[in-house]
Amino acid sequence: MNVTASLAPAGLPQDATGSARIDHLVMLNLVEPGSRVLDVGCGDGSLLALLRDRRGVDGRGIELSREGVNACLAHGLPVIQGDADTDLAAYPDDAFDYVILSQTIQATRQPKEVLEHLLRIGRHAIVSFPNFGHWRVRSELMLRGRMPVTDTLPDPWYATPNIHHCTIRDFVGLCRLVGARIERASALDASGHPMRFALPWWVWNLVGTQGVFLLRRG
Amino acid sequence: MATPLLKPGVDPASQAVEPTSPVALFGADEALAMDAGMDLAPWQIAYQTAGTLNEARSNAVLVCHALTGDQHVVNTHPVTGKPGWWERLVGPGKPVDTDRYFVICANVVGSCMGTTGPASLNPATGRAYGLDFPLVTIRDMVRGQAMLLDRLGIKDLFLCIGGSMGGMQVLQWAASYPERVFAAMPIATGARHSAQNIAFHEVGRQAILADPNWHGGRYLDVGTRPAKGLGVARMGAHITYLSEPALHRKFGRRLQDRDAPTFSFDADFQIESYLRHQGITFVERFDANAYLYLTRAMDYFDLAADHGGVLANAFRGTRTRFCIMSFTSDWLFPTADSRAIVHALNAAAAPVAFVEVESDKGHDAFLLDEPAMISAAKGFIAAAARERGL
């Protein structure tokens, strides 16, 4: 594994007790101040607003839902209503310092192509996703024989927008396939906090509910 | 078909000569340089304003009207007596809030509501210009609006907003005068007029040219009007502004004031009588030659072609904030046209927002009560106002 560093919780801002989601605060720490950021699947823009307000980031977003786009507009965020699977192709190379895909890759039709676009459009890519290798997910399948419903995977199988689940280990494999260098990586525990120690991958893959990766073109 | 297409006593050219709007007059030394290669002078531009310009002159909003629109965006129309054409979006407490912003809407060059156009008197001949008027482009319209703003002492706009042909003007404003536009909102528009749209316009123009009352464009001298041709042009165009679901919901195949078809060419169907009504009322307020000129201006519009074939070059280095909006059932300016603009703005690293409003009302949706459009516009404009400190 060419992991250069893991995320230390000590790096969290002092005011991490605010309303911001902890996984958002983890991402905040990965982004250099004043950089240009594209958030793909930005939802209501809360991460973009956080990046703008705390890091002075020039942020843009792509969001599928009109509700999300409207919420972003009202916050003064430039957000495009669109689809990661089709719209990323239109962005020029090296247009952004960071392209973020937060809890979205599992809902794309072509995760590999999307990831390749992220690495082309941004100098860095930041990807977070629910870890399908988490022990609770595994035990739901193994012991009860049912598709798991957890905090990070809250929808029943027939109503989930997620179509391409992966585990932390799977994602590392995809990174290798598309030639992405993993600059930093972390797993978040059930409460969304980065796991405290630099643990081996198999532990993260078992007990991490989410994976967060900072990537760079190979 | 007994319905006359022109009511007696109505003179659509009267506003061209004696508008009931404020007018900025430009003399022989203040010519409008036209893309067609000639200087238009003297010339005038008619406009309406609403709201109050603040001390810093930083709250000006330019509303750009569509093909057959005019400056009467929030005030009662002097010819039709109808309320302003965009009262849903512009007015006190509306997204373009006239309590906060100073709204200017000018009649474009080439039109017939008080700005110099083919129905205006040509000082060289003492008659209406007719076809002696130079061909007008979207850029000419915008150049004229810029001269009006100079006259009004407005250095830059807080917001430039418009739909359809008005949206083309907004894009042209952002390309021609990026430093004068803080925020831009082109709605239901495109960076160029498509071949299909040019084709529809050509059908309309041919209807006017084929009317025996057109007299080679000199109908005002003769005292006639190509009312049938203009009415037909409007009927055809009106269909393109709607959508099949909207037409079906409104009219279906229902008959008009009868229980059975008459086996004639009477307006048996409600949709026929509706279109005839649209044609007639249009003739009352619009000049046929102006229709020829303005449709041509839209046809010629191709912002990418003006910038080496690369649309992104039109917006290179811009600091204007954009909000692009399209409607799902608009087949005149489909969402793909808006996306092309969005992609170009992305390539130019411009701050751009894009909303596709779900609507079955077709192209006309931008003029109608679409809550999703209104709330998105409200959000974008309010945030831009905060950024500008308004």
C-alpha cells in the first residue's frame, strides 16, 4: 500500500462540535486554503459552504436534485443541476485543485469512469463512500441473509440510490486500476470520527463505516 | 373565416413614432454603430424604469425583453392594457425586487415601441424606414442598451436578466461588457439560434413577405398592413412557444362553440380559434417589418462564431456570476442549449449555476407562474445582492 499518511483526528478544527458533519470536517482538513474545489453530488451545499467560510475556497458544485440546487443558490453557491455520470466529461483538464465526491460514487452508474474524470479535472480527488465491508454489513448478509440497512446505508434494497457498493479494499483496488496515487486515507468509525490509530487495511475494512481518500493522478 | 385580422382604428406603428415611454434621444454625433456596417443616427431608445437607483448606483438591473416583448415589464401596456409581461418575476417583493433594485427595461433597436426601428421615420426621406433600416444584431441591441445606461449615469449593472431573445442579450452583455455585469441570468435561451429555429422564423417571414399588403415593406406609406401575413407568422411562432402536453391540457381536440364539426375551414377546434386570436391581438401591437428584423437578429446570433468558434472564449476571464435556467419541455431552446453555455462557462472557470426547471409549459414557461423558476431566481439574486453588499 502506498499510503503516505493517515488522517489524524488531532487535525480537526477546534470548533468541530458545531453543526458541521464530522466527515465534512475531515475533508476540510484535506483542502488547502484558497484553492478551487468542485464538489460532485454536493447536496444542499453544506460542505461547499463550509469550505468557503473556513478555507476561503472558490467552490463549485454539481447536484442532481432541484431541491439541492435551490438550497445552494440561496447560499450563493454556484451549483449546476446535473449528473456526475454525464456532466464531468464537459470539464476541461486541471480545472480544479480538488474534486470532491462525497458519499456519491456508490450511486453512479460508471464509478470507474467517474473516478478517472475526477483525477483528470482536479489536481487532487477526495472520495468518501460507505464501506460495504463493515462488520455489521457483513453480519447482516452472513447471519440474516438480508441486504443490510445501517446508518450509512439507510435505504432498503428496493429504494436505494446506491447501485455500486464497494468496500474500502475494493476501492483501493480501483485506485490501482485507474493509476491513482493514494496520498492520504482514513476510515471513519460509526460516529463518523476518523479512526484513532494507523491500523492495517483489513481492520479499516472491517470496522470502518466510511472510507475517505485523498488521491492524486499516478 | 370571417374574423378580420386587423381591427379598424388600431395603429401598431403609432408607438414607434410617439411612444408613451421615456425616450433617450441620440443626435447625429451619437450614432449607434451597427454590425451591418452603418451608423444609425439620429436614433432613440424608449425605456421604462421601476424602483430607485441607490446613491452608490450599484443596484441597477437591466431586464432584456424577448422577440415580441417590450419595455413594459412591470407597467400596464399602453396598447393592450394588460399588466407587465414579467410581473411574476419583477416587482415589489418579487425576485427582481423593485423595492430594492432599480429596474430598467428598454425596447430593443429594430423594434416598434419607441426605439428606432423600421417603423420609425427615416430623417433622410421623411417616410418610415421600411427595409432601408439596417439589419439589426443582438450585439447592436446591447450596444444601444449600453448607450442608454451611459446616458442614465449607470456604470455597471448589478444584474442583467432576460429570457429567450432577452437571454441572448444577457449573454452578449456578459461577453461584450464583462466588467459592467455583476450577475447574469439568461433564461430559456441559447448561445446561438439553431437551424430548426431559423427554419421556423423563415416560415413566419415568408408569410409576411407573401401578404399582398406588405408592398415591399412600404405598407406604412400606402396605408395598409400585412396583417394576415403577420398574424400567420405569429400563429406559427406561438406553437413553438408551447408544448404538446400544454396544448393538450388546454385545448385537446375540443370544439369551439359547437357540438359537431362543420365540415368547413371554420375554426372548429378551440386550438384554431385560440391561434387566430393570438394572431389578431399580435397584429394590433406589433409592426410586421420589426418582426422581420428581430427574427433575423436572433437567427444571426452565434456567440461562439464571434469568438473563433469556441464559446468559452466569449467568457474568458469573466468575473460575472451566472445563473442559467432551462425548462424540460422547451423545444425551441432545449436544455442542451443551456448546457452548452454552462460547459463553456465551466471551461472559462466562471462561477456558474444551472437549474433545469421541470415544466410542461414549453418555451413560454419563463413568462408563466413556475414556482421552481421563481424560487431559484430568488435564491440566486438574493445571494448575489449579499455579495454586492446591497
